Amino acid sequence: MPSLLERALRSTAPLGPCLASLGACAAPVPPTVAQPTPHAPEPAPPAAPPPIDFVLSPVCGADGEPTALDVQVSLEPWSAEPPVFRIADPENGTPPARERVLGLALSDAAGELPYAVTEGPDPADQERRLFVKGARPAEGRLTLRYRARSIATSDKGAPFGLRHDEHGLGGTADGFLVAPSIAAERTLRVRWAIAASCQPDLEPLSALGPGPSPAVLVAPPDALRQAGFFLARPELVTVDAGNLHIAFAFIGRFAFDTRAAARYAAAVLGAERAAFGDDDPTPFYAFMRVLPELTTRVTGGGNAYGYTSVAGPEAVWDARMRDHLAHELLHHWVGVRLWLRDADGVSGYWLSEGFTVHYSRVVPLRAGLLPPAEFLQQLDRTWRSLHESPHRGASNRAIEDALDRGIGDPVIGRIPYWRGALYAAELDAAIRQASAGKRSLDVVMRELFHLARTAPRNSAGYAELPESAFRDRVAAELGPAGVERFDAVIRRGEPPSPPGHAFGPCFDRREPTPGAVEWFRVEGVPDERCGEPGVAR
């Protein structure tokens, strides 16, 4: 019998004219298939990477409600060295991994495999993790079993960790999955094993697809970290428009119209797809659950396979919520399909977060989904936040320390959002002006996405390019002056300064006093023109 989500994906909800006007509803063009040379043998398909099997077994109490998750991970040995498994262990006030992963048992063909548990920075990326290391090399198939503790949503805990309440159990895998420490791609096979003791109306859902059937993904194991997994009673809202398919699962009782929010998310997702020339028909799965401790706030994270967020029961449908949705959906491209790292191994958060801020506002503005007044408020807030911050010149290394390792003032972690967003606008204006409108930052980003298709993936499963690939594109567009400006802003932390026309005909900047900049709405320009590209005045 098809699952609730599988049945829902067959239905169609009206999307409205905004998405259709962007061309996202057009049927995909059949690809041209090259014919093989007569009598030439067909090339053998590449062998699939070795599989890793993950089995998720919810633990249900006498009332049939899930309160924990039993996990089994099994695979063939991948190294002659003793096997190592790992899970994120952030020092953020939530229960440490030792208290969330219980009853660890490691075995292989020879029987029980003794292990040691340690915590500390991972040599691969310096993120703090808990490690489970075997005392000897594995002999034959290796299996790790444990119980992942869930924390009630009424108690304090990690927002995206494994949580449960009367609506079900779930969270992102980062909070419960102890995965093998393998950087290379593997065939990841994930399935649910739901006991008869669990209530029958609980629905298994994940960012990899609906239902209990095995989901298969070719990626490094860490690619699962940000994917959401739930056994719940969701309110499901689906939209199918041409080759765009999104299923939005809302878990809990919300203070806003969830159906309207899902339709808005679908429209924004369609506009973002159109901006980046993406016509991938793969369904997109989004999850939002109520977490009482957030009260009026909302936070979330996008990933390669969907989007997961948590919101307080008093969070309302406002500019902040709309900006949140557009931002996290945009990470499907910027940050996931394109990640940058410099020659010193420092992540390019100025791109993954800053360019996401830029596009998550500019794209909805172009599509008529973001009112110009909201856009102006966001622009003004971003400008003031950066220029008034005592950390505005923070180095990329200091930013990474703040974001990934909790070192230093947490406000430093906001700098790349503001710096990158304003630099994106400055760079876009410079490219348009240098090319007389024939080129733009959009074009450069599409070229980088194309390049990243064959790039190696990092430990999180993101396509990663060296920062020099972006810098080379700047050189090709703007020459030595553009490279010098890139180095000044991105590498040395000088403040970006987009010109007045950078955001189109509806907005401009002025200096009421020397050194003080304010952005304003240009009078006489109708809202309908606000999505047009800027032209130097």
C-alpha cells in the first residue's frame, strides 16, 4: 500500500502565476542521445561503490509512541587499519554524544570487536566529534549497533537533534548517526524497520524519499548528516508544477497558514531553479517541526536532498519567515552544489552564506515574490550590521573558528553573511557594467555550478572547488583591478561597497553625512520594475 507521502506526491496543488511566468513549469526538453558507432561495443557502466547499509528502527513504548531510535550500520572493511566511526559532538550546551549514543556494540565475522571511545577535533576538518575505534582490523563484514537517545521537545536539546513529542520522532542525521569515517563515495542504502508495536498512523519520512522502502544514495557517508529523518504524523502539502516537485511536511501545531507557506516555498524554489538554469525533476522534500523552546523564532538548514527547519509555536508568517525559507532553499545550490575552500584549507563562508543571502533576496524580488519595501529593509539591515560591527574586518580563519568550532565572539560568525552579500551585489554590478549588460554574476555562478559537477566532494558530500576557481572567474570578467578588489574584500576583510544602481532601478544610496550611507527607495519607479537589473546612473 503506498505511503501517505507517496500518495500525496501524486496530487497537484495550484501554484499560481509567479512560478509559471519564470518558465519553471515548462516541460523538460528530451536530451539528445548520441548513437553508438556501428559494431562498437557498449562501454561497461562504472561499478557502483561498495555499499553501506543503515537500518533505522524506532523504539516505541507501551502507548505505541516512538521515544528513541535503534540504528544498525553494516559494511565490508574499507581499510587494513582498525575501523573508525564518528558522530558530531558540538560543545553547544546540548547533551554530548556520549549521552545521546547508548549501548554501542561493534562486531565482525570473528565476533565481538572491542573498541575505544574518544572525543576531540577531527584531523580531517577540526570539527569536534565522538570517535568509535576498533581495537583491531575488521575481519569480514562489520556491524555497529546502538540506540540513539531522543529528547522530548518540551525539554532543552539540540534544535535539529533527535526529538520526540505527540506528533512523532525525528531530526537530522547529524544528531544520531554514527557513520564510518570514510571520505570516498559509497552506495548508501537507508531503510526503516518499524515494529508492529508502533502506532500505525506514524509515517516514515526522509529527505531521501517517502515510505519505509530502502533509499539509495551514492555519496560519502557524511552526506547524510544534514538530511532529515522522521517517523511522524505530518501535515503534508505538495506542489507539482511541470518538472518541479516539492513535498513539505509540517510536524506540530503552527501559528501560521502552513499551506500558504508551502506554496510560497514552492514559488521561491521555482524562481531559484530558473535563476540557475536547473530543471532537475527530482522531488524536493522539506520538513518543519514545532519546537517550543524557540517561541517566536525559526531556524533551519538546506541540504542536497531537501530542507529541515524548526520553528517556535508562536512564530508567525512575516518577512523573517519568508527570508528564512528563501535562504535555506537557496542552499540547495550555493553551499551544497558549490563549496569553496582556500589554499589554507579555510571554508569560503563568504560565498556559501553571503551569496546565499544575496540571491535569496534578489531572486524573489525579480520574481515579484518579495515586496520592494521588505527588500529595502533587509538591504539596510545588512549594510548597517556589517559597517557597524567591530568585527567587520574579521579574517576568514576567525570566521571559520566561530562558525565551526565555537571559538571567539559568536557575532563573528555573522560577518560572512553580510560581507558576502554586499560583495555579491558589488561584483554583479561591476560585471554588468564591464560587459555592457551581456554578462552578470548569474552567468558566472552557472559556469561555476557546471564546473562543480565533476569536482570532488568534501566530507559533508558537497561539491568543492578551490577558491582560486572563483578568483580566476573574477580575473576573466574584470581583469587585475577585479582581482585586487576580490583580495581586498574577501582575503583582507575590507568592507564591500556596491554602487547605488547595484539593486536595480528602485533603489539607490546617498551619504547624508560624510562616511554615512543610507539606502532608499527611488520615487516614481513602479514596483513592477524593481526586479530589473541595475544600470549605471
